[in-house]
Amino acid sequence: MSKFTTHNDIMASLPMERQQRIKEKTQRLKQAMANNELIDLAEPTAEPITINIDRGILAWLKKDNQDIQSRINSLLAEQMQLDMA
């Protein structure tokens, strides 16, 4: 499996249809940000990432046996909406 080093390398490896969707969403996001608008760029799949979380915060996120990923997404979405308001 090869490693990509630049944004252009990653984009070039994607099917043309996917590249076009990314370009369209990027343009819509830039336009929305310029107008202080909130838009939904959600896709069926999320971007996998790795983060380090303090143990106390992780324990708080795990309370009530809720799905941690969904809880983090919800909290970040709420904060993003507040920041963009």
C-alpha cells in the first residue's frame, strides 16, 4: 500500500466522480463561510481520525454506556453551530 504525501496525490488517486464532489463541497463551504451560513456537508460515511483524549474526558464521554463516537460528533456539531451563529 502506497503512502500519499500531498493533497494532489490523494485527489489524483480518487475516482473522477469523487474528486468532483469534493471540489463542489469545498466551493459550497467557502461560499457559506463567506456569508456566515451553516450548511450540511454530511456524507454517508465519516472521515476516520485518531485523537488523544484526557482520561477524565473519556470517562465522562463513556457515562451511560452511550456510543462515544456519536456523542463526540453531537457535541462538536453543537459547538460548530454555536460558533457559526
